[in-house]
Amino acid sequence: MPKHAELEKLTGIAARFGAFVAERHPFALADALAAFEAVAPAREPRDEAGIDALRPALRRELTRRLQAHPLPPGLPDATPRITAARRIEQAHAELLDACDGFLRRAAISTSLTRDERLEILRGMVLTRATDLRLKAFFLGGEVRYGATAFQGKGFRSLGQEAIYGACVRLRRGEKYCVATAGASRSGERHQQWSGDVIGPMIRDLGAAYAMRSDAATVRMILNSQMAKSGPPTDGKDFGYGDLDHGILLPASPLTIATLTLAGMAMAFTRDILTPGSPPRSSGRLTVSFIGEGGSSLGEWHEAINLCAARRLPMIFCVQNNQTALSTPVADQSAARVFAEKAAGYGVPGITLDGTDPESIAGAFGWAAERARSGLGPTLIELVAMRLCGHAHHDDMLYLGRDPHTTWDVPPLPPALGENGPGYANPELYEYWAAKDPIARYAAKLTADGLLKAGELDRMKQEAEAIVEKEARAIIDAPWPESANAGAGVFANEPTRVHVEVLDPEIRLTAESADEDEKNGSAISASSAVKRGQVDVAPPFDPKGRTFLEAVMLGVGDALRADPRVFVYG
């Protein structure tokens, strides 16, 4: 291990490299730092090419140093049929790949252009402006259903706006929108999306804006929580999504989206790129965002295990914001960091500061490169803190009061007891409030000469103007027609009609039909079928069918009905 005096000299990329190795491979810290010092130029590289040039040299030097440590003779197999020497080789390979990955992420971060960095700040500002307006909707009673104020279902991203950086180097934007022939029944033109697909959750508003940040998206997001007519769901659910721009609408059972994205990732490896050609990878990928609480759900584990085993092009992001609704991290996971769970699936995992958008951009850019090259998924944990309640109604319980709608992170009110005014941890809150992603990134861009005096205030004013215009449109918009509640549940099907099975008219009619059928009369049963109360049964088979045969018949029906269907497993 280098001497303490030498460690104090570490700055810049060398210091960050040392911290990374200490986090992921602490027992290799001495060799890793010595190898870095041996190959690093006297002048620290500050651009993509300079950092990339370090990668092969560091790999060679670190390999040499690791191989210089002799293995004690006579060790038995580490596990059945895996020798101790083989296990050490595997550990060395993992360390070398991890160090190489660190440098590649750093290179990508330094390659962000002036326009990309200003876009990130502008997107973070738009995120907070939208959140503030949703909170104002909740408090103000501007949206009314008849004589009753409608507050909406609001979730904010305060403290987590830096997630915008995750999508900066994905395939996004209008160049991946291709208009398709024909139009929908409403007369609207449809687009075929050929870019990447993300699955944002309730704190990932910034990621959605990174995929598309125009006024239409602002209105769609406001409407998703105010339930007026129009996109995204005509008032059916509170999630936001726009598949025409690569944003998958989430479902309330959170990890349904994760499994859907895993299926999409599999499909992207089997794309028909030209008519008549065999399936092959299109180079597209999917990104699953979820909170640390949601990562405990079984579907999330199924999805990451599937993607790891098949090396599917998907990125898994866990946003560790310290609290799952009101459950602290320690009460729902014993893991030291969530990135360590990646080892259980055989994929790389990293933990980052979730308030640093440039580090986030570098990490997701690196993970995307891995996924597109066939190396499979990556688990990225972003550590931040939710600086607001779970939803608007929870602010009073979390913070101890409803905060004013200002651009600054609200301070906690004076504590009423030992544990603070609400259930937010006061010590953690103070630490993370000082790391306000917008204020810190604006200061960084100012120090780098990219942000002029007054420019942040102009960004805020522009964002407020865009959001307010769309908010007024939401206030004036009509409520959805109840008759359309069953429309669009599935694609290309008639509007569904709700049947209240406990209604006496429905229940007694169905019972009468069952009784008539038992008595040999098919009239009532037939009329029930025509009324859509029961499904049409297959023809009666006097020989009977086993359950397994029934399953195979269903699989056969699915395979014949859609050429895209295949049997997995």
C-alpha cells in the first residue's frame, strides 16, 4: 500500500479511481493504485482520448502485479471442479474489467459536449418546474370536477433530477421516429420508434424528459397526474409514457414494466432488419429504472436473471433514495450496497452519486456500449435522497409540514422530538439537501465557463413559462368520457364493457342459463354467449383432454396466430 503521505497527493481521476477500487475491490487497492501511478502520465488526461489511452497500459501493468503474487501450493479445489488457481484467475479478470470500466466511464463523462451539458441542466430545471406546478395543482384547487376540487395524484423527483443524464447517450430523438403508413381510428398518424426504450418510474421524470422534452411531453406528464382527456391514458392511470419516443408507460405493480422491458430486450436481439432476412440484433437496448424498494419484488429478480443468462441488451438502474415509501433501506435489504446484488446474477454492478449527472451519463454510456456489444446487462445503483414525501399528500408526514413551492430545497422545520419533525432522517436530509443537483451542477458549469451570469434564472423562467402554458391547457381540458373507460385496454379490439357480476339482473340471468343448460336447453346459454357474459367454449370432446394437452393446444394456438411468438425455456 502506498504511504499515507503519497495517498494525500491523489487528486482528480487518480483519487476517484482509488475510491472506486476501495468500494468494489478493497483488497486490491494497493496493487491498483501502484499500477495506475506507474502508467499515468505526469499531466492528468482530461479528454476522452487521453483517458482511453490509459486503459490498455493499466490492464497490462495491473495484470503483471497481480500475477506476481504467488499462490500457496497444495490448495484444494475452491469449489467442486474449480481449482483455487482458476478462481484467482476469475477474480483477477473481474478486477481488470472493473478498472477498465472505470476509465471508460470517465472518458465518456469528459466527452460530453457543451451542448449536452447545458441540455442536462436545462432538463433538470424543467423537471423541477414541472414538479413545482404539480404541487401547486395539489394545493390550489384549480382543477375541478363539478363543484369539487381535484388535487391529482402527484409524485415529485426533488433531489433526483440528475437522472436526466442517464439518457444523454442513448438512441433518442426525432431521428429515430419513422412515420408509418395509414392512421389510427382517430385520424392521428403513427410513428415507428427505432431507438432505445426506457421504463421510468415515479421519480424518473428527468429520464422521460431526456427522451423527449417538448411542450407535448410537459402536457402529457401534467395530464398523467391530473387525469384529464388526452395522452397518456385518457385518465385511466397516473403513469406517463410515449412509446413513439421510447418511453414505456409503467403499470402500478412496478416491476411489470421491468419484465416487459426484458421481453423487449429479447425482441431487439431477434429483429428483422430487412424483409426476408433472418433475425439478428438491431443494437437497440432497454433501460429499467426502479427504486430500491421495488427491487425487492420477484419480477425484478426474474428479469435481471433472464437478461444475465441470455446476455440481453438491458440496463438495470436502482435509484436508492433512502426510503421505500416510508420504509428505511435497512428494513428491506441487508445488502451493504445494492450494486453488490449484481454478483448474484453474474453481471457488473456499480454504485454512483445519484446527484452527479455527468457521472451518471458516463455510467449509462458505458453500460450501453457493453449491452450493444453483446456483453449483457449492467446494474447501476444511484444513491441520492428523496427530498419530498412519497407523494404530495405525504409531505406533511415526511417533512413535518407542506413546503412552499420554491426552487430551493425546503429546510426541515424545527424538530418536535428526538427524531425530527417528520419521518425523514434529519441527518441524511441535511447532507443531501446540501447536494441539490441543480444548484451544484449550475455551479460546476459556471466554474467551467459554460454558464453565464443570469443564465440559470433565464432557464428557470423559460421552464416555468412552458409548464404554466400547458398547466392552463390542463385546467381547461375536458374530463374523459366514462363510456371510453374500456377503450384501448388492448390494441385492436372493441371497447370493453364492464359487467357487474353481482348485479341481480346479470347474476340471476347467468344462473338461469346454467340451469337451463343442465336441463338440456341451449337457448338461455346461447343468449348469454351472445350477450358476451361467457366465453364460447371449444367443441365437446367425449375422449377428454389432460391438463398438459390443454396447455400444448394453447401454445399451438399462440404459435399459429402470430409468427413472432416463440417458446422460451
